[in-house]
Amino acid sequence: MTVHEAEENFMSLLDQSKAGETVEIFQDGMPVARLSPSGRTAEQRAKAQKEALAEMRRGFNLGGETFDRESLYDRFDR
């Protein structure tokens, strides 16, 4: 597929990628880019998002005291 074709059909290319296809894009007869699936399923993405949110709720340790959103805002309300 040429760069021009890719520009005109970008949303279709995303759908193809979601379906597991890889598309190579050429410019002047040379490959310049490849659009491919991310490698993660919807279930894997949902699990990763759930784990990230749980980690955020626990708070982060930056080498000192652990804080969470509420305690961070409490410090600035003083």
C-alpha cells in the first residue's frame, strides 16, 4: 500500500490491524512503515488497566513516605 492510499484509508487500516492483519506502507517503492496489531487482546488490555488502577489506589512509594491522591491534596489545602 502506498502512503497516499494509507492516508485515504487510515480507519480501515486500523480495523484491519485490530483484526490481526499487518499492513506494510511503501513510499517510492520502498517500505517505510508497518501497521500491525498491538499483540494484546481486549481481555489483556482490560486486565492491565485493572491492575494499573489498583496500583494507583494503593499509592506510590517514592523512596520516602507513601502517599495517595487524598493525602497529596491534603498537603496543598493547608
